[in-house]
Amino acid sequence: MSTAEQAIRNGIKEAAAVLAQDQAISNRPEAFTYVPPTHARALDLDATLIEGIRGAGKSFWFSLLASPKHLSFVRSSFPEARLPHGVKVAQGFGMGLSITQAPDAETLAHLVDQKFRERSIWRAVLAHHIGVGGGFAQLKNWTERVLWVQQNPEGYAHEIEQADHRLSSQGETLLVLFDALDRMADDWQHINRLAKGLLQVALDMRSTRAIRCKVFVRPDLLQDASVTSFADYSKLLATKASLVWHRADLYALLYQCLGNAPVSRKHFAAWVGGRSRATTASAGTNWAVPSDLRQDEDRQEALFERLAGKAMGSSIKRGKPYTWLVNHLQDGLNQVSPRSFLAALGKAATETTDDYQLPLDYRGIQRGVQEASQIRVQEITEDYPWVRQVMEPLRGNLTVPCLSSEIERIWKSEQTLAQLEALLNKGRAAVKLPPQNLGMGPVGILLDLEALGMVQRMDGKRIQMPDVFRVAFGFGRRGGVTPLK
């Protein structure tokens, strides 16, 4: 194997390791950033609701928007994101923030216990970041700030008007970001109330000229009527942007990383070709993946063939790596997270032997899908612990596609749903969202699994499970990736 193939393989490992870090945006090279077309809309100031599955990039953009050096790279390399200058960014809730920036979960619980209104809590957070003066500016803790806001509604409104006028006259905009809404409390009843209050305040700010909120949220939260049942929610919904990763976006992200990773950039430049690309590589400056490698899937696939070959085995009848990888990482809603994609590639690069002639061995890619499946299942069961309760009795006992009656038979034999209901009634799973349709029995649980993208219905009768979940849960499928034991 040549030096080039080894360098590319190491570049893949580096990209997978760096992008696996959820919150460490400050440690991530800005040139490892790629902006898919749907994400460009999400970065727009007027997009208030930003929806995305776990791993789609909500926390990444939450952190990036507050990082001047990353913002600068996005502005110069992805002008379609339309990030204006003169924007001051603040973070109103999220992981890793100090108590001076935002109340943490314990503080929020204390404020709710003190019977403060949820809208008052988030108005106090905004007032703090806006820099409301007078008596408010002298307050030292969140309890005092929320009390002031709740007792002085007219004064608060007056201060917001003044701040809006000041920012507008200076040509500035304040953008306040909110992320990790599922971490706001220890049970979904309180999370939903706090989320509803936050969305109401975010809607209020749309009537100002120079103050905007951007709320990063999971799809399931917006499907709960207890969160969205307030006047004019439809106006907020009209601002929603979704963080979706299409196949071309995933490979563009990979190439963006390979073109900027120190270990691979020189050799990748030679593979991509072009005088300007070679000059950039030798100069050591940041590089943005060109438009044809962002959108032209034929060009993308031709390049990926140099990384992983033309076939997943002895013949293309077994599949082509470029399409096979993404197809086996898609959930039932046809979504793939970049975290799963890069985890699979990182594992494939690690599994490929040093003497293999290409950067990636197709057998390594297969094992990479197994690795990504484990990660995805770990994520889904962290968010929804009840999923493991209903899936474990099925492990090793099913080959999909199968009839729903086969699943129901096992659940009945193992008393799975009765045990789940008893567990939920004891409150042991109160931290996470319970299945919404448990009252409908097995049919309802299958509906909940379908809504999560974990299963799909075929011809109205049979149940299929995407490989990204099937492999780790130990289901069989003829001709599929070997399930984990």
C-alpha cells in the first residue's frame, strides 16, 4: 500500500475521532465544518425552531454560532448560510454553560418549585443577556431576577423595547440560543412546561426588530400537544428548519475533513485534482469542498471508489460501497446522522489491515455498520429507556421482515408490556419520555417504534427493522449485515 492510501486512511480516523466529540467545538478545527443546504436555512436569523434527530448537529450548531473563529470560516466558505455581521450571540440554556450564563437544571427545578411561571423564567434569562439595566442589573442570582420579571411585567416590557431600539439603531442583532431542552428537568411533565414557556418567549421576541431566539429541539418534543398548545404556535412553526443529512451531504462532510486533516490534505488534494486545490494544500490554508463534490453524486462515488473499491465483495451484485454504507445506516425515517456515518467509517479504517491496497476494506465497512448500530441503539435507549424493555425479549428470536403477530406473541409470552407498565408506574423511567401509545397495547408500541424510525411497515402487515437498529438488537435478516450476539 502506498503512502497516499495510508494517509487517507489516517485522515478518516482523525475525522471520526474529532467529530465524535459532542460539545468540544473549541477543540474542533473550523475547517472540519460543512454546511449542508438544509442547515444553511437553519442558521438564518429568522429560523427560530431548529429540529433534528440525535446526532444531526443541534449541539454542534449551538456551539458553533457562539464561536467567532468557526463563524468566520462558515461566512467565508459557505456564503449561502447568510450569516450576517453585527450579530451578538448569547447562550440561554445548554450543556456546559456556567451558572452566570444560564440557570442549570437544579436551578430551574428550584424556580419551578417556587411557583414562578415558566415564561417568567425565560424572560429573566433574556433580560440578563440583553443587559437590562436599572434595578434588574443589580440582582445577583436567578431567583431574584425571575422574581423581578414576574413582579414588574410593565417594567420588563419597557426595558425590552428600549434594548430593541438601542440594538437596532446600532445596526446590531442579539441572538440567544437554547439547546438540550430534554436536560431542563428530571421528568417530562416539567420539561414540557418549561419548553412551552420557552417557545412562547421565543415567539414574543419575533415582534422585535433586533432580538431573536433560536431553539434547537428534538422532533418528539414538537409532537407533544402539551408543549405546542398555545396561541399563534403556527407562526413559530412557520420558522422551523430541519437538520437533515442527505447522502451527498454526508460524503461532502467526509471530503471536507479529508481535505483539511493535516495527515491527509496533501494526498487528498492530488486525488481531487485542480491547480487551486493543490495550491491550497501546499499553502496549508483552509479548504472548502467544491460545489461538484457537494452535489454531484457521480463525482462523489468515483472518488469514494478510490477509498473503498467498487463492490462490497467479489461483485457489485453485493452492493457498491458508496450507496451500501448509507443505505445500511438509514433509520425508518430515511435519516442518517453524521455521527453514525463517521463512526462507521472510523471503525472501517481501524479494521482495515495495513497491507490492504485501499484505505478502506469492504469488510471493515461491514464491521463499521455494526459499530454504528451499537452507537445508535445506545443513543435511542438513553433517550427512551422503554425501548430496551420491549426489544430485549425479541433478541435472537426474530428474523425480519416478520408479521407483527410474531412480535406480539413474544411480548405476550414474556409479559413484556405488563412489566413495562409496572415499571413506568413506579416512576423509574420518569426521566425520559414514555411510549405515548402504551394504552393501545402491542399495536400502540409498534406505532411508537415506527414514529422513532426504528421499524417500518411493509404491505401493511409485515414489520421491517433498518439495519442501523437491527444489527445491535440481534435480529436476523437474510442477506443482511450479521447481527450482534
